[in-house]
Amino acid sequence: MGRVSAAYCLVLLLICSFTVGCLESNNSDVNGDFLSDYSDEIERPNPNQYECLEFDEWERCWLTYIPESVNASSSVPVLFELHGWSASAFEMRNITGLQEFADEKGIIVVHPEGIALEGSGAFGDGEESWNGGHCCGDAAVLDVDDVGFLSLLIAKMIEEYPIDENRVYFTGWSNGCIMSQRMALQASDLIAAVACTSGYLGFLDDSEYIPIPIMEMHGVFDEIAQYSNSVRIALLEEDSQNIEAIQSGAHENLYDWANFNRCEGLIADSITPNSAYTIERFTSCENNSEVALFTSLNGGHNLYENDACDLGIGWSCWGNQGVFDTHQIIWDFVSRYSKNQTVDSL
């Protein structure tokens, strides 16, 4: 009887060992697949469809693009690109082609849209615009809280997607550049750096400002926000007559930011010459920041590669035709900065 029990126990032990081994192996495979799927899982919004929310009694909308390389375990930068006056989020995206650049760099891109309202009484009403302070259109006349909307959108993006909250960057064109600079002054606690094209400061209250890196890009032959003197725009809008950059141009805008960032020296301490452009920089500024002016020597209001003539606006709408890579220059500037440290360019 003892031999039978011993033999029985031995057989049972072998069966259990085999069974346990199989269960452990299967569980390992299942868990591995599950964890792998979970780590890659991300709910991607349709990049060709507006997402909207209600803010301050307005319906506010935007487009979001997430490259395929980004998954739920990522921690990537986000770049907000603001359209100009009368150019929608879709039009801005199509003109600049930022999505292709985002694929290359692994950046999440957000294209918010400004307010457009027929009958507001604004000059050129009914066109998408941002309340950058002195400009522009419906948003400025109605004193729309675009800083509040964009700040909420930053928080929403960080909550929903794998974004590094220390690497939130802003760019924009024209009125979008004006708005990006206002965001820098009023939401510097949220933004790591700003680099934008063809727009000047339109808001001067820096009471909430913590110095961050700022670069403005401008064409010498800009017909709208003139490079050396935009007083003709100031004549149209009374509240802009006290803003020196609007009346004195690109270098005054540079000096204003150097003052806000408490940079050392009266003139830029670094100049990068190029046959197509120059870059002047104040590099010794508070909070490890810098201020830069990129000057396109032959550029107009549109510094992007592609033409913007389909917007139907009565100004020189031609792009730079590939003479320089606007996105790369913007990215080379902003990507060196993070809210918690200086990072290498991606």
C-alpha cells in the first residue's frame, strides 16, 4: 500500500508540475500581449475633424494631429500653431504643412481656431481671429478670452495625451504670432518657448510673466506688419498707438522682449549671418532664456515655403519657395528648451 501511495504521489506531482508550468507559460504570454497592447493604446482623434468645447459661452474648436510613432507610453512635445487673421485652422495647416514635419520629429500638433462672427462691427468681421490685444477682428472687438481658452486647451491636451508638460511650445503666423506672444506674457507658466512669424507684440501687461525664450521671424518686405514702421496699422486701431513695436517694427519688438526677459546689454550679443537671413540674439537673459529676431532678407508677410494665395487676400502671398525651412528654424529654437531644463534639439 505504501508503494502504491508513493507511486501515486509521484505521478500526481509530475502532472501538477507539468500543469503549473503550462499555466505559467500561458499567463506570461497573455500578460505580455496585454501589457504590450496597453502600452501602445492611444485614442487618436480624427485629424480632419474639429473637436469642440464650450468656453465662456463660445463654441471653441481645434484640430489635433498625433504621429503614428507616438503611443500611450510616450512623453512627447506639443506644438500649438495659431492661424493668421482670416485663415482657419484647416487653412493654416495646409499652408504650413506642419503635419509632415511632426511625423519626422514625433511631435503632437494642435491647430486651434479663433472666433469669427458676422456683424461684430470689427474691421473685416466674419473672419477667424485672435484677441492678441491690439489685433485682430471680431476677437479683439469682443474682447474674447483667448488666453483662457488656449490655457484650458493646453491642460486638456496634457490630460488626454502622452505630452511632456514641460515641453509645450507655441508658434503662429501674423495675428497668430501676435496671439502667441500674448500667450507668452500671460501664460508663461505653461509654455516653454515661443517662435512665430510676421507679428508683433499687441499686449504689454507682463505682471504675470516669467521669462521664457522668444523668437519672432520677420520679412524685410512684409506688406502687412511692416518691418521698420507699421504706424499705418496703428492709425486704424486707437489702442495700438501706445505699442512701440507696432509703430517701430521688428527691432523694437526684439528690444521689448529683451526688456521683458531682463537681458544683459543694449544690443544683441550674437548675430548669425546667412545669404537669405540673419538671426540676432540676446543670449544672456533671466531664467536661462533668450530673445531672437530672425530677419528674412527677401521675405514678405508669408515666410512659409508654400504660397497662401488661395486665401484671397490682397497682398503678396508667395512663400519662400524652399529658400529656408521655416519649421526647422522654429523647431531648432524652441526644442532646446524645457520648463525643467535645457534639452538637446530633437
